[in-house]
Amino acid sequence: GFMGKIQQVWQKEETIKQIREYLKNQEIQVVQLKDFFEKETFQSLKNKITNRFDKEYLPISHNYETINLPKRLQGEANSVMQFTSLILKIIPRKKETSLKKISKGSYTIMSDKPRKKQIRMYYYINSKIPGTAGGFHVFAKNDQHLKLIPEENSLTIDIANKTREFIKYVNHKAMNDTNCFIEIILSP
């Protein structure tokens, strides 16, 4: 099944309960799970990344590169989704999946309107941009902020319930480094 590719530590019932409990008790309901997939699956994912991305640029909103999730990455994306569904005890209805790449000049802008209730997952296949160069996620709710620096082979689960989020502008320190991640959005 889908759990075969996921590190054993994340499959333990006790760990799943702890993640569930942690998310329930946070104002900003975001958790980052490091070393998510087993090494072989992770290496194979890295080899499946394409270089063909489309520029997605709207100055008042965002600047990054994206493509629809290629079929060859669908299996891992489904594992991420099923794992998250298991943790949150949900049955996802509508989903959107894409592969995104951020590099020097990339950003997203935080909207004034809090996002509607949905679950977002970011699985980082590679994360080469140093934190000092930007490229990290910032989540905000009321007066609280949470800065999350992406790491390779990590899964971030974001229960977007009246939270706002943006990706910090990637400055010149990034040189030619990029971050590449699978984004999955589930709507209840």
C-alpha cells in the first residue's frame, strides 16, 4: 500500500496520534514532518523532476514556475494525500495538485483575506535556497506568525483555517539555487 514508501517512524499509531494532537492544539495549524519518504523513494522522486515549467507571474500576487503534476509523480502525491487523510480522519473531496519551483525573484503575497477552510500539503523534493535568501513559507493568524524553512524530503501539512500564508521573496543570495515542491490542496 501507500505506507510502504513512507518512513516507519511516521507510520506508528502513537506518532500519528501525536501529530493529530499537536495540530489540534495550535493556533496556526501547521506541522513539518522531516525525512518523510524512505531514501529510495526520495531519490527516485528527485530523478523524476522535470525542467519544463511554465512561468506564473502576476505582480500583485505571485511569481514562480509551475506545471500540472506529471503522471510519474502521481503515486507519491497520492501517498501524501492518503497519509494526511489518515492523520486528519477526513475523506478528501476536491483536490488540486501541481509541481512548483521557486528561484531568485520568486514570491507570493499574503492576501488580506484569510483563506477558506482547506488542507494544503507541501512536499519538498529539493530545497537548495538558503534561509537567508528567502523562499520560506510564512503562516499568519491573528497576531501570530510561523516561519517554516523548507527541507528536502519534508512534508508540511497546513490546515488553512482562517490563516494567511506567503512565500518570502527569494533574493540574489539564492544565486541559481531552487526549491521544488509538490503542492496538494484539499477542499472539504
